[in-house]
Amino acid sequence: MRLLVLGGTAFLGREVARAGLAAGHDVTCVARGESGAPADGARLVTADRSAPGLGGVEDERWDAVIDVARDPGQVARAVEALRGRVGHWGFVSTGNVYADHSVPGADESTPLLAPLESGGDEPDEYGGKKVACERSVLDGIGAERVLVARAGLLGGPGDTSGRTGWWPWRLAHPAVPGEVLVPDALGEPAQVLDARDLAAWLVRCGEAGTTGVVDAVGPTTTLGGVLAAAREASGSGARAVAADPAWLSEQGVGPWMGPRSLPLWLPFPEYAGFAARTGEAARALGLTTRPLVDTLLDVLRYEEERPADEPRRTGLEDDDERALLTAWHAR
Ligand SMILES: NC(=O)c1ccc[n+]([C@@H]2O[C@H](COP(=O)([O-])OP(=O)(O)OC[C@H]3O[C@@H](n4cnc5c(N)ncnc54)[C@H](OP(=O)(O)O)[C@@H]3O)[C@@H](O)[C@H]2O)c1
């Protein structure tokens, strides 16, 4: 199959290209080439999608297209340029398209945000833009040839956000010997989908012409479940020191991701269902997932191979965690 990846030089897109190559397909990626190199064996066509034109790939025929873009203009232009030349279109969307994240076990019937043609990276703006992207693809290509995969948290090697790498890495490298600071919220839901599993499934959907609009999420576990898998992956004997979430917030430690955060922690009632979507429809369409411990083992290797001077985008600095543990024990 001739597979066109719109993207392909960053985390998920690179895995999509790799999965296409592993399945024996002819893979072309379109990107500026700023985020990194594409997978070995893929052809890179450089183009800036903020302007019209796709570097000439719009003059070729494609059995399947997989697009990871976040910008509605980029998606609309690609649809316009390629419609009539493609068989199947896979669009990678996000669970942020939903207007409500409070209900665990929710499915694709959850109401969507209003579509946004432009905006920033804040969750609602990002989600609104993805709603507009989904509409462009569904209207322009036709639902009978489109798979929209609304991804939940993606993990594995190449996760530059640092979210899925944090817990195995921190357990393997505690700032205080034998202790790791965690939020006392270990029963909260968590879902991690290995980007390699999503990529392989997207390619299989392109091959089979699978269509639908579905949530692509990892199996539902808890933050405690992620920590247990991270402990197994890291072989760490460090004990979790569970600090009161309110106390952590008072210290300025944030949830989910970013500097001074404890990743994957979502202490807000309005996000109670964010990491607990059913994902049943995607599983029925063939999405399979590897054990979480395998993902965390591989992302730990990736974290350990990262340049030491590259700033970590998520978690706590060693000095900061040491001071926080001291303060928690002393309170
Ligand atoms: N990570 C998660 O947990 C998560 C969760 C839910 C959904 N998602 C979705 O999963 C997808 C992740 O994709 P990804 O990991 O491959 O990363 P990404 O950072 O979204 O990738 C963007 C890709 O598009 C290319 N690109 C960006 N601007 C461009 C432009 N102006 N012209 C041409 N190409 C451009 C980038 O390459 P160049 O910079 O080289 O041009 C890169 O290959 C996204 O759709 C995201 O919304 C992610």
C-alpha cells in the first residue's frame, strides 16, 4: 500500500511511519523536518502546511493517508488537495474534543466542544480546533472512508512530554534514596495508550478500510496501577510517600504535566472521567494494547538515553523533591 503520513517527524507520526514500513508499505511523510527525522526507510517530503501545497504529494495517488495535525487550516487544505486521490483517511484526534470530562466510562456519544478555526494550546482551544479538523475530514473525504481516532494519553519511547516516562524514571532514580513523592490520590483513574499500538492499529485500519469515529484509549487503570507497573519496570524498591493533594497544591506542585508537576495526577472533579473513557468501540475495531509494564520499561530506557543536559519537561527537580519530602515529613 502507498501510505502518506502527514507529520511523521515527531512521536506518534514517526511510529505510524515505522508501523507502515514494518507492514511492508511504501511510506512517505510530509513535514517541515523541524521536529526530527522520519523513520529510517520513509521518504520525507518537506513542506510547510501553513501555506498551500504539500510538496507535490498532492499530485500522487495514495491508498491511505494518516494525519496528526492540530491546525484546522492545515487539515482543510490537505483534504482539499488530496480528495479524489486517496482511498482511506485516518485522522488522529483527541479526547479533548469533548465538552465534558466528568463522567467515568463515557463514550463517543459525549457532546463535543464547538469547533474553533484557530486558537492556542489550552485544552479547550486545542479540543475545539480538533473538532473543526474532524469535521473537515468527515465532510471533505466522506465518513465512509474515514477513521477518526480520538486518542487518550499516549506513552512510550519518544514521549517528549515526559508524562509517561516520569514514574518509571523517578522510581529508578529517586531524589531521596528509597523514597518517591506521590500524590495521595492513587485510586484516581489513569489510561496510557502505547503510541506504537495506536500506530500499528491506524495502519491496519488503512489496510482494511476500517471507518468510524472512536476513542482510542489505553485500558483503564489507576494512578496506583501506573505506579505498580512503573515499580515493576524499574525494579525499584523505593517506597511511595503519599502526600496530601491539598498540601501539594499549597506548595505549588501542579498536576498532570509540566515543570513542578506530579504527572498523570488529575485532582479535579471536572476531569474525573478524562482518563476513564470506555474505549470499547476502538477495541471492537481491532485496537489492541500491550501490557502497561512493557510500555513503561521501554519509556524508561528512552528516558535514560536522553541527553543529561536536556531539560525535563515534566516532574520535579531532584533538589525540589528532596525539599518537599523533608517538608512533608516535618509537618
Ligand atoms: N501525546 C498525547 O498524549 C496525545 C493525546 C491525544 C492526542 N494526541 C494527538 O496525537 C498526535 C501526536 O502527533 P505527533 O506525536 O506526531 O506529534 P505532533 O507534535 O502533534 O506532530 C506534529 C507533526 O506535524 C508536523 N508539522 C507541524 N507543523 C507543521 C507545518 N506547519 N507544516 C508541516 N508539518 C508540520 C511536525 O513536523 P515538523 O515540525 O518537522 O514540521 C510533526 O511531524 C496529534 O494529533 C495529537 O493531537 C496526542
